[in-house]
Amino acid sequence: MIDTIPLPFTADPIDAPFWEATLRSQLVVQQCAGCQAHRFPPRPMCPQCQSLDHRWRPLSGDATVWSYTKPQPPLLPAFELLLPYVVVLAQVAEDPHIRIIGHLMSKDGGITGVDEAGLKIGAKLRVAFRQHASDVSIPGWVLVD
Ligand SMILES: [Zn+2]
């Protein structure tokens, strides 16, 4: 039985810089060196111009709610232990095409039973990070008053 939430493999060379940035509480996305398009999740080739060259662009951490859901059982046991919680699809401020999924978090980093007052499409969010292991910090989202 799986009793902890599945954690990402953070040593893959394609997305390792993303996970290294999260350990510094920084959100980054790839930016194509050819056409300047942002892309997320990380991948080796630009889907717009097929360039293999990119840089990692830091983001402000500001976003808005593009969508959200409240998961219901049946879930993996580790996720059932977190109920009730909300999963947010956040549209980052720098690019409306970049959307990053994460838990809705309280200001103190909690996931379970977060106050949902103000949660709606378009609500302002700020990225937050929750450390799950020495090499894994996962971004989530806090509602901005
Ligand atoms: Zn490109």
C-alpha cells in the first residue's frame, strides 16, 4: 500500500533545474532561446520552433486561479489522509499559456481544510513551497487577500 504521496524524481536532467529552484523557493520555467516562448512542464524541445536551446526564467510567483477542484474518494490512501483539500490550476502572471497545478495552501503551509473564502476563477494567488524531502519541495498556491 502506498502511504505517502508520490514524489517527483528530481534528478532528471530535463527538469532538475526546476526542482533545484523550488528548493530555493523560486519558481522557474523554460524560455526558448529561439522564439522566446515559455514552456511548462519542462521538456527538451520547443513545441513552437523545435529549438533545443533554452534558459530558465525566474517567475514572480504571482498567478490567478484558472481552475480548481476538490478531490473526492476514491483516492490513493496518502491523498485521502489529506482530505478535504483543493487542487488549483494557476495561470502565472508572466504568461497566460503557462499553468501550474498545485495544492491550495494556507499561509502557514497547510493543505488540509484550507479556508476557501475568496476561491473563484480569476482569484489572485501567490506561490508557496512545501518541502516533502531533502531534495523535494513542491510548489502550491496561497490565496492573496
Ligand atoms: Zn521556440
